[in-house]
Amino acid sequence: MRVGLILTEALGGLRRNISMVISVVLVTFVSLTFVGAAILMQGQISTMRAYWTERAQVSVSMCSTVSTGESCLDGAATEDQITQVRAELESDPLASLIGELRFENKAEAYANITELLGEEQASVLTEEQMSETFYVTLKDPGQSQVIVEAFAGINGVEEVRDQLQYLDPLFSALTVATYIAVGIAVLMLIAAILLIATTIRLSAYARRKEIGIMRLVGASNRFIQTPFILEGVFAAFIGSVLASAAVVAGVHFGVNGYLKGRVPFITTWVTMQDAALVVPVLIGIGVILAALSAGFAIRRWLRT
């Protein structure tokens, strides 16, 4: 098979259908950019979930002088009640689940809230109104419900909070956004496949006389089909490269250059290394889909 002749035919077909080629490049670029964004978003969600799951705590807040719950009808928790809760946490059944246990007294709680709100706003509160709290870090965050059930409703315990329950809505929202990006990407990829197939059929129709001559001189179907397949692959490859560049630029400028400085409470972000891993995936998807759609289109046209 003469490679030079095949490449010449493919480049000639690209020049003759330049407007359609540009359309294929643009559609491929947009669709694969959404694919890359969806992959990185899912990676970001997984990274954040792993990071916060390891650090999420269960807090056991003792009753304070301003607590109004049913378990706090007797007022602030007594030393005996605090000691009882500590003993329960340090008992064998629960101690085996706990990785770290920290107790925050009223003075520490007041200092933390003053640092968080500022002295002016925190001045409306007093140290005596603060709740003393046990912060429990579990070895397996999935066992948090055990701690919640162990202390729920006990006299002197105002509330048992699992911090993961506040993060789940965020992760769910981000997951929905990922699904939306994937849905748009799939629709755009379908559009790209149909556009590539249409481009190949138009290119074959424009060269129908040349194809007829090739058949008369005994050219194989493979020789006839290859330039058309290469046309689709070339156009999709350019779109894939542009999409890869957009994904890398998005991580570099969007994540590293903007979000990291504006969203300080998220300490783990996707990196340039993650973006680099996505690049071959995007190029592979673009080239494979283009080759399949172009090959199917030209084979079907030749049979008509």
C-alpha cells in the first residue's frame, strides 16, 4: 500500500471539505472538553471525599446553661455526666473504633468562637454559655452511627453531630454536576460522530468518479477506504488536542491560578499531573470514535 498516495488523498479531501472539517474539529473540541471536565470533576470529588472523610469527626456536645433539649432539662452537664461520657468513649467497645479523642472545655470553646467571629460579635456570649464537647475521630468514618446511637438522648448530652452529614449534600451536588457534564459530553460526541460520518459521505460523493476509476484498475477496498478514514481521524485528532489544551489550561489557570486562592477551605485540588493523565484519554476517545464512524460511513457508502 502506497502510504504517500494515501496521505495525499486524505489531505486533498480535507482541503475540499474545509468547512465541514472545521465543524468536526469544533464539535469534537467541545464534546471532549466536557468529557475532560467531567473526569476531573469526578477526580476532585473523590479527592475531597477521601480528604474530609479521614478528618471528619463526631462531636458529642454536653449541655450548657442555655441548652433547651429534653436531655438538658436539669441545666448544664455535671462533672459526673462528663466523666460518664468520657468513660463510655474510652470503654473497650467504643475505644476500638476511635482513632483520636479530644475534649474541648468551655474556655477553649469560647476562645475558638472569639477567633471565628471576632471579639465584638463574640462579646454577646459568655464562657459559661459554651458547651463542653468531645471530638471523636474514628478509624473507620463509616462507623459514625455507632457513636451517634450510643449517646443520643443521654442526660447531659445536648447533641451528637456527625460532620459527614453536612458534607454529603455538597458531594451529591457535585456528583449531579458531573452527571450533567457527562450527559452534555455524550450528546456532543454523538453529534461529532454523525458529523464525521456526513463529512466522509460528502467527500466520497465528491470523488465518486475517482473511486470508480480506482475500482476499475483493481484497487482494494482497504486502499479506497483508508484516505477517508484518515480524514475523519485528522479532524478529530485536532479537536482532541484542542480539548486537551483547554483542560490543561483550565487546571493551570482556573484551579491553580484562581480557585486555590479563593476557596481556602478546600485544601486538596486536582493537579496538573491529573490533567496530564486525562490528555491521552481524550485523544484516544476522539481518534477511536472518528476512525469507527468514518470507517462505517465509507464502507456503507461503497456498498450503495
